Amino acid sequence: MTAMQIFFLITGLVILGSALMVVTTRNLIHAALWLIVTLFGVAVLYAILNASFLAVVQVVVYIGAIAILFIFAVMLTRKEMRDRGPQLNTGWWLNAIIALLTFGGLFWMLQGWNGFSKTAADFPSGYDAVGQLGKALISPDAFVLPFEVASVLLLAALVGSVYLAFNRK
Amino acid sequence: MIPLSWFLILSAALFSIGLFGVLSRKNAVAILLGIELMLNAVNINLVSFWRYGDVSQMAGQVFAIIVFAVAASEVAVGLALVISVYRRRNTVIADELDLMKW
Amino acid sequence: MTTETLIWLIPLPPVLAFFLIVLFTNRNKALSHTVAVGAAFLSWLGAMIVFGNSIFKPDLGKAPFASSLNWIPTADTWLKIGVQVDPLSAVVLFFVAWTVLMIFLYSVGYHNYGQPAGDHDHPGLPPHGATDEHGHAVPSIEPMYSRFFAFISLFAFGMFTLVLSDNLLTLFAGWEIMGLCSYLLIGFWYGKESARNAAVKAFMTTRVGDVFMLLGIAFLYSATGSLSYRDIFQPQVLHALASVPTPIFGLSAAGLIGLLLFIGTVGKSAQFPLHVWLPDAMEGPTPVSAMIHAATMVSAGVYMVIRMFPLISLDPKTMTIIAIIGTFTAIFAATIAVAQNDIKRVLAYSTISQLGFMIAALGVGAYAAAAFHLVTHAFFKALLFLGSGSVIHGMEHGVLHTGDHSVDPQNMFNMGGLRRKMPITFWTFLIGGFALSGFPLLTAGFWSKDEILADAFSNGHLIVFITLAVAAFLTAFYTMRQITLTFLGEPRTKEAEHAHETSWTMTAPLVILAGFAISAGWVGIPQDFLGLHLNPSWFHEFVGSTLAAMPEATPFSWVAFGTSLLVALGGLFFGWLVYRNVAAPEQDKLQIPLLKNKYYFDEIYNFLLIKPSYWFAETFVYQWVDKGLIDGILHFFGKAANVIGSVVRKYIDLWFINQTVGDGTAHITQWVGKNLRPIQSGRIQQYMLVSLIVLLAIAGLLYYLLVIV
Amino acid sequence: MNFWFDPVNFIAHWLTGLFVGWGMADWFASLIIQLVGVFVLISLMMVFDVFLVWVERKVVARFQDRLGPNRVGPFGIFQPFADVIKLIIKEDITPAGADKVVYNLAPILSLMSVLLLWAIVPLAPVIFGVDLNVGALYIVAAGSIGTLSIIMAAWSSNNKYALIGAFRQVAVLVSFEIPMIATMLIPTILAGSMGMNEIVHGQQRVWYVVLAPLAALTFLIAAIAELGRSPFDLNEAESEIVAGFHIEYTGMKFGLFYAGELLHAFTFGGFWAVLFLGGYHFFGLENLGPLVAAVILFAKAMFGYWIIMWVRYTVMRIRIDHMLAFNWKFLTPVAFVLLMLTALMNTLLRNTPNVVYILGMFLTNVLLGWIIVEILRGFSRRERERTEGVASVIAAAHH
């Protein structure tokens, strides 16, 4: 039980707990805020995994943009401050069972895999993850095409969402 | 040192929670929240596989970044949809948007 | 910059020009033609440099300039796109670059650049002329000037791609681009009914060939797993192909592939029986005729067969078929050409016939000779077409002058005596004509045709030899007929009197091409010509080195030489003799309806293919089968059923079916429907839930089957 | 290792030895020491923050031709302490309709987002929180947390003015982040790393403000917008929406926002210094020792802070649509053009001698600046013609 492991366990608990709050809490704004906590925890996980770039991008993109968008959306689509009535569909217990089954199935599939409990090797000396990532993103024999496609996707989403949310009046 | 299994189990749990949210939240925005959770679970997997696999292969991180892009566009479009629906139907409860039934 | 890089760059300027013109400069005529001609010039420059390098590169045939890169990922490998310049493509590249540049330049003048816009010209119709400030009738500029240059630029791109490609796939791409362009350019004056039909006809006819060619390519790929020449022409690959038998006419795989590819050529280079489109293609502007139907596109077909010669030559049957078709086309088109009065149609049929020569030469295995004739023919045929265009142009001047638009400026019987009006055109046309008819020793055509004849003779294909000789005679004959009717004698119409020489942009290309029409032959003078031992024929050595085994030079034979000498001079002489004072079609002995109507081929096709299908649909299927037979039977059944029905109804239907079965089923269905209806609730989450349950169920089942059982 | 040239590590080693001597596991010891480091840094900044209040008040007074605080202590230096005491002993109101948790969380986050930034500021070659290899992005990340705090404050205080302010602020932040990132990438390109230490180290030869003056300017503008200070202080435009997002806050909570804002301004002055003014480099003076270097950096940061204040108290507030238009139609394109141009020139001139390199970069910027000014002039001319009519403009041109 090293410090890292304790740290991981705390993070994991935070993530799962806040995720549960996200899906259960009544007040949608609170749900969005809990989502932010979850996302932050995930960012910490990335940091634990030495993916510092992703960690920061997670904060920038998810917390800085997506979560804010959510809060706005919630604000724009509510009549009054508090939500009344149950926020869950009737028969949510069935959904819960399904979700549990899914988790069970995933777990079973994973533990059947032989690489399940392997540990990470140290980085080779002088290894620069960010540099590697940058090269991988722009070198033609790696991922430049998916990268460009993703950018096109973003553009399309931008245009589409503007068109959708545009108030024709 | 943390074994890979921890990450995988964590992401599986996160995924299931997100699934639950998607299945059982009333509010469309809340459903989108659930989808975000699921996407994050996927990302955790991707990154941990990168770290625990051959680190010179950046596929994991690159895919994670692409998932970021996808998530961003998904949220943008989804929320735009929700808002325009709210304008016309004055509701964001998914079950009330059931025009497509028999 | 290495030669390989340069080769990559050669096709690019035209296609860039195409997009540039289409997208940006299409408003500005001067800019458009500057762009197009500039692009052609760049390609020409590159081609010349490459050609130079490849001449001075030792054993280019063994180690051609080549580079390729991955293009389309297939399952486990890549389809490569690549360029290659070996001796064959080098020489083809040479004449393509030249003719393309010349024709681009020529088009500027041909479309009356610098003339005022027409008084009542419409896009899609040839310019009708304008009246300048002095009230004179002057030719008017082509309304769709820029579009024309865009199209021919794209066309040039296709041709360069085809020539430079190192695999059949890229070649086919260029091939199809040219198909498209020929469609666009033949139908360039889409206002004319005839042009539209000609365009469609050309497109369709060549398509027939292309389908088979594509089949051949596919077969080849499935057989060898590669389309690149280098891979296919490996000896072991060829051997394997030759040894594999196929169910069709007992051809070997090589033979079948060769045959399929050859059918593509038949379509593209207008060989019998797919030749019908080429004469009609003369509807297009003359530069197009020169470019597509003489210099480059039809040559592409021949080039492809020559290129695939190592493969095709593996199967004697295929070779025989090719030889037969080529020979027949040669003679048959020549005979038709004799009786045509339209200056361009004569050339069109002569083109078909000359292509027939090349194909026949290939059929008898005369590799170098075919390539040689390809090159020379490209030069002098381009020259002839451009010359005829110049003539027509001059005639149009005359027509504009007299203002009598009923006179057909293309009909040779309306001309005559033009040698004084348009000297440059006359001399160049004369050179071209002599080259075409193979005027001995001086002109290019003589050497190439002589080599073909010599090959046919020495390889013992006597029939081929004789037929080709006759065809050559006819060629000389109708060429002289054309020259006589057009240039010699006295003007037969006022228009001809007022015709005058065209602008330098049109004549300069003529002069240059005339130079080639003479000199291009000298590179191929056979080694032991007339028994005096000259240097070995450079062309033969160079192009022959493309093949794995250098084809041995054909021994000189007095028979072949004499024959070609005889037919050429004889034809020319008779042509002059017969037509020196023929004034009108009536006096023309050779206006036999059979020849005049091109052996009624259009009619035959109309009768054999088009009419029957109409008839089949209209009369047979609709009238007889449908109305008579089927309806009759149906009516009979109807009556019978009626009787039986009424009986059945009374005794079974009413009390048994209706009460119990019918209503019962209805009730059940209704009940089921009512109870199943709620499942489609329109609620996304429910759907998701259900699908997940099913997924999990399947997973559980799999788990049970895979793990427990 | 002596104290003067490497104080932090010196103390750290000493403490580690001490703790391990007490029988702690060394990971625990290092953890504690890092916490101590964080604590020391934060408290230092907070105290400095209090000092900043005084600076701000003095400077604004001078700008407005007043004396400013001058009663408590010499030059009124102890005035801010009095302010702090006042804030603390004020009544702490939480509105009835407010969302308690979020309402109380917001100011803390707001200050946190600022303090987080100091984790990556290299005060000296050997004094820095952490050498993050994605420092430039980290700044934006922390900024996004600030945005979050603003929204939380506005929403939780259940007040329309607050919400309007928050919307404005978020719109501004989200849009001005783009030119900011773009311009932060320029030092990144020049230094070949996103790490702050690398960037500062890269400026030993020449400050990036020489190589990329326009970038420095753009960054400053974007930073001012990020800070939500005048002329971009629409989030708290007193005359329109009273006080924007912190309208409902009183006492020390408001104090936290206020302190956060001041410290934020100073911090961006610091980042400006780090990214463009050569960080702790000052003609080799930094070699005297880390503390000197830190002082240099603080001086530069103060200079940046002073410029920000200068702008704030001279330029007047602009309208929200003008502001966003200014960002999307002017600042962002300029930033991107700058980015590409810098990348290009950097690649072209990399292997040339220093003089050529520096001159080249500088002249490129000057040229681009000139072009931009010309474009702007044409634009404003057209605007004037549209509003005042052609004749008057021509007449004006003749004078």
C-alpha cells in the first residue's frame, strides 16, 4: 500500500461518489457541479497516469467548456430555480439492475483477460510524452488524418449547433 | 505501484453509473450528463492502456483527444437540440418527447 | 530535382489550369488561354527534359525512371500510384507533349481570339460571326472560350497521367478522364442536335470497350495481385499467366486478359466494330478532333496495347484476333474514306485506318513498328487535322464574306484552288498528306508504314501484308483526292475565292508539326536499308529495349520496299489523275452509296440493336405476350375462378372460413396488436433499456454456451 | 549546497533529515514538506495581496490626481489591514433564496483559481512550485476554474443582475481565452517548450518581447479581458448591473473576490513578465542569487500590474457586443496570424546568426503591425463615412 495507491483510492472514491451524485441528485445545477468534481477526479487520474497534457486538457475542455455549457443549458431550460418532483423515471430500479449487470459483465470479461493485473513499466529515459503526442498527432504515418477529421467534426458541430439553437423570430 | 486492474474496474464502474444515469434520468440535459460520464470512463481506459502498454505507441492518448473532440461536439449539438426543443415544446423531459410512438 | 520528381510534376500544370480556369478566370478570356497555354508549355518543358534524360540514360529499358507511393489501402496491401518512364512512354510522352502544346496554341487562333463577340452567338453554338465597326462581317470569338481551354487542359492532364503511369489502374483513371473530356468536347457545341448525339454516341461506344477493359484489369489483379507493369512483366508471372487455362475459347489467362484489354482499345481507338463514334466525333471543334481523334486519345488505346504487348503476345490466338481486326479496320476504313466529301470525315476514316495499321502491326508482332507508326502518325495526323481546320476557317472567312450560310465550309467540293489563297496551309497540308500516304524516303509516314509492311512480309503474314498494301494504296489515293479537291484546280465557289490565310497562332503549329511530319521518320531508318549498311535504327534500338528480349530488326526485303514505294506513288498519282478535274460530287465515280454510307454501319447497328430492342419491348412483350397471351390466360382463369368461387363461397366460405378462421385470425391479430402496441412508446430510454436487456441476454447466452457447455 | 544559492532545497533537505530522524516514512516526510511549501507560498501571496490593495489604491489616487490612503502608518501603508479588519467584522449575509453550499464555495474557488497559478511561476532558477511541461495550458485550466467560480457565485446568489454579469463574464472569458492561448503559444514556439522554466531559460539571450512585441501586446489585452478589468469590466459594470456576479456577497466573501481580482491582475502581470519580459533575467543580475532573481521577477510583475492599472484607469468601458466583436473579428485573427508568422519566421531564421534572427523577428512584427494599423485605419474610415457621410471625412482628411 504505497502513497500512490492511497492517493488513487481516494481519487477513485471521489470520482464514483460524485458520479453517483450526478445521476441521483435532484437539483440539476448541483448535478452539473458534481459532474465537474468527477471530471476533475478523472483529470487527477490522468496525472497519476503521467498523461499531464491530457490532464490539463481535461480541465480546460471539460470543466472550462463542457461543464459551463451544461450549466448554461440547465439555466436556459428551467422555469424556476429548484426542480420539483422526482428526477428519476419510474422503474429506475430495473435500470439500476441493468447497470449492475453491465458492470458485472464488464468485470467478468476483464478479469478473464491475462493482462488484467499487470503493472506499468517505467518510462524509457529521456521520454517526453507531450512531444511524442505532438509528433503522433501531426505525422502522416500516424494520426494526422483522424486529427484533421476531428477538427472538421468540431467545425460541423459548431455550425450545426448554432443553426439549431438559433432563434428564428 | 497501481495495477492496471484498478483503473479498469474504476472505469467500468463509472461507465455503469453513467449508463444508469442515461437510462433513468428524466431530464434530457441530465441524460447528456450521463453520456459524459460514460465517455470519461472510456477515456480512462484508453489512457491507462496507453500507460500500461507500449508507451511509444501514442494511440491511446490520441484516441482520448479525439474522444474529447467528440464529446465537445456532442455536448454542443445535444444542448442546442435540447434548447430548441425547449423553445418549441416547453419541456426537456425525455419521456414527454414521444411524438414518434405508434 | 531528380527526374522522378519532375515526372511526377509533368501532369500537374494542366489540371491546375483546369481548376484555375473553371473556378477563377473563366470570365477573362485572355487570362484563361494564357493559363492553359502556359500550363501546356510547362508540361512540355518537363516532358522535354525527361525525354532528354531518358535518351541519354543507358539501358533505360532495364532500369526505367520510376517512383511510386501508396494510394489505396486494400485488405493487406496497397494499390500503388506511381510514375514510370521507359523508352516506350518516353517517345509517347515526346509526341504527346508536342502535339498538346501545338494544339493549345492553335486553339487560340481557331476560336478567333481577339475578334469581337458575335452579334447573335449563343453559348453552345459555333460562332456565327460579327460585324465590326466598318460594318464588315468578321469572325466572332467563341462564346465559351474559357470553358474550351478548361476542358482541353483537363484532357491533357488525362493523357499525361495515362502515359506516365506505371500501373494499369492509374492508366485507366487517365483513360476515363479522357473519355469524359472527349464527351464534353465533342458535345462542346451542345446547341447542335448532331453534336449532342455524337457526344453520347462516343461516350457510349467507348464505354462498351471500357467495361471489358475494366474486366480485364480486374481479372489481371485477381490473377497476379498487382497492376504495376514491373510486377506483371516479371518472367515468372508472365509464364504463370500463360500457363493458366480459361474456359473461354480455350484462351490462356494471359490471352483472355489481353483480349479484354484489347477490346478496351477497340473502343478507344475506334477499331472495327466500335469505330462508329469517331467520324461523328468530328462534330467537335477542329482542335478537339486533332487532339482527341488523331494525336492523343485514340493513340492512348494503341499505346495501351503496345504497353501490354509482353502480356498479349503470350497467346497466339489473341495475336491473331488483333491482327485480323487491325487489318480489316485498315482496309475497311480506307475504302470508306475514299467516298467521303467532308474534309474532316476523310481524315477521321484515315485515322481509323492508320490505327488499324498499328494494331495489325502489333498483331503480327511488330512491336517497334507499331510504336513507330504511332509516333509518326500522331504528328502528321495532328498536322492534317489542324490544316483542315485552317482550311475550314479560311472557308468560313469566305462564307462570312459572301454571307451565304447555306454553303458547307467543310465540303471539299466547295473548295479548290486554295493553294494560292492559303499557301502556308497548303504546303503544310501537302507535307502532312504525303506523310500520311507514305511518300517515299522523304516523309515520316513512309518509314513507319514501310517497316510495318516489311514486318508483316518477313513474318510471313501474307494476307495481312497484301491487305495492308492495298489499304496503303487507298490511303495515298484518298489523300491525294483530298489535296486535289481542296487545294488544286480552280476555286469552285465564291467562298473559296474569298478564303484567306489564317492567323499565325494557327499557322505556326502547322509549320512546326510539318517539320516533325518529315523528320520524325528519320530516326527509324532500318539498318540494312537498300542493302547499304547504315547505323542500326535508333528508334528500333531505343523502343525495342523496353521489352525483356530486344526484338530483332526485320531484314530488308525488296518486295516490301517496292510495294510501299509502289502503293504510295501509285495512289498519289491516281488520286491526282482521277480528281484533277472533278468539279462536283456527280462527276465523282467513287460516290458509291455503299462506301458513301460507310457500309451502312450506323444503319446496321440501328437495325440490329436499337430497332430490335424497341420492337421487342413494344410489339412482342407488350402487344403479344402481355395483351394477348397473359391477359387471355388471366381472363380464362378469371371466368373459371368466378364459377368455382361462387360454388365454394356458398358451401365453404360463408359458414366455415368466415365465422371461424377469418374472424378468428382477425381477432387474434387485433388482440396481439393491441398488446404489443405499447412497446413502441417513442421513449428513447425505454428503447435503450430493451436493447441493453437483449444485449445482456445474448452475452449471458454466449457465456453459457462458451464457458459452461 | 548552501543556503544562499539554493534556499528551498536547503530547507527541504534539512526538514527531511529532521522528520526522518523522528522516524517518519520518507514519502510521508516529503508529502508534509511539499504541503509546507504550498502553505508558505500561499501565505506569502496572501500577505502580498494585502499589500497590493494599498498599491492599487495609491496608484488609482495618483491617476485621479488624489493623495490616496495616507493616514494609517507611513504613506498609509497599513490602510489595507484596516480594510481587512473591517471586512472581517462585517455581517456575513447569505441571501434567503441562495444555494448555501455553492454560494459559500464560489469565493473560495475564485481565490483558489488564482493561487493555483503560482504553482508554476518560476520565481528563480531554483525557486518554483513545479516545472509543469504543459505550463501554458495550465494557466488556461486555472482560468477556467475561475470562470466556474463566477458562474457558481452568480447562480447561487439567485439574483438577476448577478446572472447577467456572469453570462457576460463567461462569454468574455471563453472568447478571450482563444487569442490568449494563441499568443501563449508564441513563447512556447520560441522556447520549444510549454514549461515556464524552459520559457524563462530561453530568454537568457533576448527577451521575447523583442522577438514578439505584438504577441506581448495581444497577450496583455487578452489578459485584461480575462481579468474582467476596465475597459472590459462588464461583469461588474457598476452603472448597469450594480456589481455583477458578486452583488450579493458581503464581508470577507466579497473580500475574497476582491483579493482574488487584485492578485489575479498581479499574477497576470507576473505571467506577462515570465512569458515576454524574460522572467527573472535581468542582464545577469539574477546570478547574484535566487532571492535577487525573485525580487527581479516581482519587480517586473509589478510593472505589468502597473500597466494593467494604467489601462484600467485611463480607458473607459466598452459595450459587450463591441467587445466580443473586437475579440472575434480583430484580436483572434491577429493572434492566429501572429502565431503562424512567428512559427514560419522561427523555422526560417533558426540557423541564422543571432543578430539576423532577432532583427528578422522584430522587423516581421513591425511589418505586421504596420499592416494591421493600415487595415484598421481603412476600416474606421469606412465606419466614419457610414456614420458621418463621405463629405465630412474628406474635409477632415484635407486638414
